[in-house]
Amino acid sequence: MGNYWRPATLEAALRILGEESPRPLAGGTDVYPALAQAAAWGAAEAPALLDLTGIAALRGVTRRGGVWRIGALTPWAALRDAPPAPGFRALAEAAAQVGGRQIQARGTIGGNLCNASPAADGVPPLLILDASVELASRRGQRVLPLRAFLLGNRRTARAPDEILTAILVPVEAAEAPSVFLKLGARRHLVISIAMVAASANGRVAVGACSEVARLWEEGVAPIGDVRASADYRRAAAEELVARARARLAA
Ligand SMILES: Cc1cc2nc3c(=O)[nH]c(=O)nc-3n(C[C@H](O)[C@H](O)[C@H](O)COP(=O)(O)OP(=O)(O)OC[C@H]3O[C@@H](n4cnc5c(N)ncnc54)[C@H](O)[C@@H]3O)c2cc1C
């Protein structure tokens, strides 16, 4: 087993990350399955891990002036149970469909974004909220639009010495109600074939149809893979968008 740290402050975490380069660990619901898979394929040694769950300041949703701040370590269960404004409804509905209750209790919104799966259910609800991400390192802090943070399949703009500390949402973007719809091969515990988040303010985002989820107005050129063909995904996305708009209208 590699080294393991569980600091209580962000400052300590950034120092360890800068000096030792361990892999950040939040809920572990992506990290541990990936490590188990690597071990099954003969990986010699587990990587050093920097467990962020001891840093209380990275959890919870707060409002400061014109901005909602979602701590990166906030678990899905908290987002599911207490959406703080009508525009967070889509994120709450996505949270309720991420894995099962155990995954929702353990998995975090920050881990979902940093893992950068094309099927990450957290991304479309945050795109329609015009979200940004806050990154910290010993060099300082920076804020990036979510769309600039997600670069591709499992690729983000996070530098190796940075920790995702929060997701920022303008208060006015969260005022209109929103909905989330997800299509998978079965009803529960499923990876999305297509998913849609839509806001009553007109913003619509589609996920699992391209390397990175996109706003519907940008157009989607769906991918085909083991879960669905490109044609099926296109039809599914169009249907989900229509249903989401109908739900909002009702
Ligand atoms: C059974 C099962 C079902 C699942 N179902 C779904 C689903 O329906 N929808 C879905 O979207 N996902 C699903 N997932 C994937 C996973 O649960 C989510 O992506 C979850 O949000 C990951 O969060 P985590 O805190 O567990 O991340 P971790 O596994 O701890 O970390 C994920 C990645 O992000 C990095 N990281 C984490 N936090 C930070 C941070 N603050 N700063 C910098 N880097 C960080 C880690 O180094 C790692 O690379 C499922 C997983 C399992 C095992």
C-alpha cells in the first residue's frame, strides 16, 4: 500500500500535494474501483493517497452575496435532500439517480467533476447553472468556467498541484426552476446513455452524448459505444429535451 495522508486543513493538504504528489481522494467511489481494476490487471503498487474528507471547510452549500458556493467535498446526498434554490432542482434530481444510497452518501460533486467521465451526471445540471470551479494550490487560487475546466474524456484543466475547492453558481442563474432526466439501460444504478438538464430560463444541457456534456444550443454530435449507437443517442437526447421542456411548462 502507498502512503496515505488525511489532513484537517486545506493549507496542509496543498503542502502535501505540492511536496509528495499523492492522488487526491474524496469519496473514493471512482478511485477505489479504478485501483481494484488496475490491481486485477497486475498494477504493482497502489498510489499514495491524499484523503480530503478531513477538511470540513470543503463541505456544504453556502450563499455569499451574489454567489452560491458548493464545497467540492459535498456529497450527493446533501445535494439531493436540500436544494437551496429552484435552479438546483435538476442537480438534486441527478443526485437522487447517482448510483444507490451508499454511493450518494459517499460520492462527492467535486469527485464527479474531477473524474471527468462523459457520463458524469453532475455536469449538465451545473452547465445550465452557468457554474464555475474554484481551484487552489500553493501558488494561489483561480476560478474557471466549468466549460473551460472539462477538456475531454477523463481530462480536466486541473494542474497536478491543485485541489478543486468549490463550485460557484451565480444566484440569479439559480432562480428559475430546473429538471433533470436520465436514460439508461434500466431504471436504477445505471450509467447514462443520455441525460438532459433544462431550466425554465431556457438553458438546456445534454450529457453522455459527447466527450464533455454540452449546451443544447451548441448542437450535439453523439458518440456510439457499447451502451448505444450514435443514432439512438441522438433520438434519445431529442426526446429527453422535449420531455424536460414539457415538464417545465407543466
Ligand atoms: C456503483 C457505482 C455507481 C455509480 N453511479 C454513478 C452515476 O449514476 N452517475 C455518475 O455520474 N457517477 C456514478 N458513479 C461514479 C462516482 O460515484 C461519481 O463520479 C462520484 O461523484 C465521484 O465522487 P468521489 O467523491 O467518490 O470521487 P473520488 O473517487 O474520490 O475521486 C474521483 C477523481 O477525482 C479526483 N478528486 C476528487 N476530489 C477532488 C478534489 N476536490 N480536488 C482534486 N481532485 C479530486 C480524484 O483524484 C479522482 O481522480 C458511480 C460509481 C459507482 C461505484
